[in-house]
Amino acid sequence: MLFEALTENFQRSLAALRGLDKITETNIEPTLKEVRRALIDADVNVKVVDILLAAIKEQALNMKVVKGVTPGQQFVKIVYDELIRLLGGDPATSSSKAGASPLPALAESPTKPTVILMAGLQGAGKTTQSAKLARLLQTEKRSRKKVLLVAADVQRPAAVEQLQTLGQQIETEVFIPAMVGTGSVTALEVATRALDYAKQKAFDFMIVDTAGRQVIDERLMEELQQIKRVLSPAEILLVVDGMIGQEAANITRAFHERIGITGAILTKMDGDTRGGAALSIKQISGAPIKFIGVGEKLDKLEKFYPDRMASRILGMGDIITLVERAQEAVDEKEAEQLARKMLEARFDFNDFLRQTRFVRSMGSFAGVLKLLPGVSGMLKEDQLRAGEKRLRLAESVINSMTPRERANPDLLTVDKTAASRMRRIARGSGRSLEQVESLMRDFVNMRNVMAQMSRRMMGGGSGAGPV
Ligand code: GDP
């Protein structure tokens, strides 16, 4: 499976960090070594790995310890955030919110047609991605833009035919070398004539599929440079086979130095691919990866999301969420609010349910309560354990309460309608009346514990008395 080896390696390296209170220069070293090996195994270019590790190390050493989360888990979060950054994202914004178009240059292009030049080695998926892109531009926001596909590969008739076939599938016109005239024509001639044609026929976009070689060669680069000069493309997209691994670094460097890419498309990400290529492309060119190809069919082109790619590399979504939750839990404002509610005994079933759900997603009742400033050490272990055992029960019972009951626990504890209410709730939740009653007792006990805490915090632990 994808990235399995990398994930396994990370897991192993994290085992070494588990149980440590603090991350130091010495104890982080073996873990960093493991991470390094894991990334290199995943075909990330060595130089890229070193840049990544330097950033990770610095942050790990400056890391503030968050209670309830192991340094290992926090470390994964650092690695994750750094991967996102290196992949061109912002760890603070989730991918679902990222609304920017992957092709911003296109929207700004003042002259028609807007030209997209596709570059890359043979077999990388240039022709297929050209057609996918054409399809996307034609259908995006129902824009009905006119797109011209240009087959500028004069060496391989098969490549031209392939583009024609794909063009038919998406009802897109394809400009072919034969349209330039008989005899041998150069790719530059095809590109130039195609541009005239596109202008004449008022095409909005022109996607130029260029020739590729199995290895980078001088002639290919020169041809591309010439085409670039004539077409002034808004985008020069490097198409890279996601399965190429380490080599992605050299390919990116070669193309970027000669023609200056504006973005990349990483293909075959549906297969047995590794993440190394994505990291290398971004690090070496600085150009963003705009799309990933996830299949041979023409609708298999997805917008590239740095955070999704980072998660895929790490394969550790759960841990990341856990760490984020814990960091939210110690969010001062929230903790303060909760503490105040507790002190004022305003803690109701809604709060209880929220906490119950939260605790269950975090794993440990004791662990979560300990995250609240001032609570750690005030509650006895057996009290905590008893609470933990009843969380599931509590959730089902509270779900059967009316909103009014949830907001007014007195209705179920001291009010004269309490008994009939509890019977109704028992029926609704499929629990016995005894279970509901005992839960109410638990809740009252919990409030009492809070009241005790409150008195202790305010009055130095000397019993009730006015405050
Ligand atoms: P070109 O030589 O760079 O133009 O590459 P092609 O577009 O001809 O693609 C080479 C092969 O890769 C073809 O068999 C494509 O169907 C296949 N291919 C292209 N993109 C993808 C992709 O995203 N996923 C998969 N699985 N195959 C792809």
C-alpha cells in the first residue's frame, strides 16, 4: 500500500520518543535519524530531506509541552506542519477552505488566447493531462471557454493521434502538425501557426502538448525555449510522473533552469506512488504543484492540497487530530469559561454531553480533566475512573432529554416532576430506570465535587462559608 513503509518507519521512530517529558538535542537525535531514513526511503531528495529536518529540529527543540499529549505526538504535528509548508501550504488553513484557483495566472491574462505550455519527459502523462486540463477549463463553473489543444510533438505521429482521440472524447478541437502543411515541420512552426489560428478563431485557451524524451536532452530544451519565446505562455506546467521518485529532483531542476516553470502536475498518484516527488518539485523550483493526476480517464485530475499530501505521507491523520484537539482543549479562553461554569455550579447536561463526547474522542477522562488548568491533582483517581466507565451510558441518557431538561438539571434531580421525567428518559434511551437514576446521582456527585473544588479554590479549602 501507499506510503506504508514510510508510515511504519515513522511509527518506529516515534516509539523512541514516547514517554519522554522533554525533547532535547540528545534525545531527539535518534528520531531525526529515523525520520531522515524514512524520507529518503520514500524517495525524497537528500538535499530536500536535510532542509526539512533542520526546520523540524529547530521547532522540536523550542516546542512547548502540551499536557495530555506525548512529545512524540507533538513531534508528528511538527513534522506534519513542516511537510505542509514545504509542499506550499499553510498549516493553519485546512484544505477544504482553500478556495484559490490552481491557475491564478490564467484569470489575469489580458490577451487571448491564454497559453498553457506542457513540459516533461515522455510517458510522464503530458498528453493525458493536457486533455484533462482542457476538459476542466471547458467545464469549470460552466464557463464554456473555447479551448484549443495543440499537438506540438512532430516526432511521434502516435502522440498526435493520441491527442486527437482524447480531444474527440471531450469535444475539443485539436491543432495538428498536418495543419501547418506538408513536409517536415518543426514544433516551433506548429506552435506559431496554432497561435495564429487560435487568435483568429477567438479561442480562450490554448494548451500546447510538447514532445518529451526519455531522458533530458539539449534539443528538447532548446525547442521548449523557442516555443516559450514565441508563445509567452501564462503557465508552463511541468508534468512529472509521481512514481519517478528521487529523479524528480533532477528533472525539475533541468526544466526549471532552462524554461522556468510556473507550476507542476504530479501524475499517476492513483498507483503505487511515493511522496518524494512532490516535496522535491516544490523545494527545487519554488513553483507550486497545481494538480495531481489520479487515473487515466479524463476526469481524473484533482486540485493539489498540501495538507492532504502531507497526511498521505505521514498516514497519521488520527494523531494529528488528537494533538489539535488537545491544543484546543488548553485554549485558555475555553478552559476559563468551563472553569467559571464549574465554579458557579452552572455546569449543565449540555456541558456534560460536550465533555463526554470530547473525552470519548480523546480516549481518557482523567487525561482530559488534567488538561484543565487547576484541576490536575484535585480529583481522586477512583472518581475519575468511575466517571470514565459511565460515559457511554451518560451519552445515551442525555440524548433522550429535552433541550429544557439539558439546560436545567434541577428538573431531573430536585423538581417534583423528576421521577416521571426519568421514567420517560429511561424508555427513550433504552436504559433501565435504575441506570438513569444512578446517572443523575453521578451528576449530582460531580457537581458536589465541583462545588468542593470551587470552595477550595476560593476559600483555601476550609468548607462552605460566604465568599
Ligand atoms: P506523455 O508521453 O507525457 O504524453 O504521457 P501520456 O499522456 O501518453 O501518458 C503515459 C501513460 O500514462 C498513458 O498510458 C496514460 O494513460 C497514463 N497516465 C497518464 N496520467 C495518468 C494518471 O494520472 N494515472 C494513471 N494511472 N495513468 C496515467
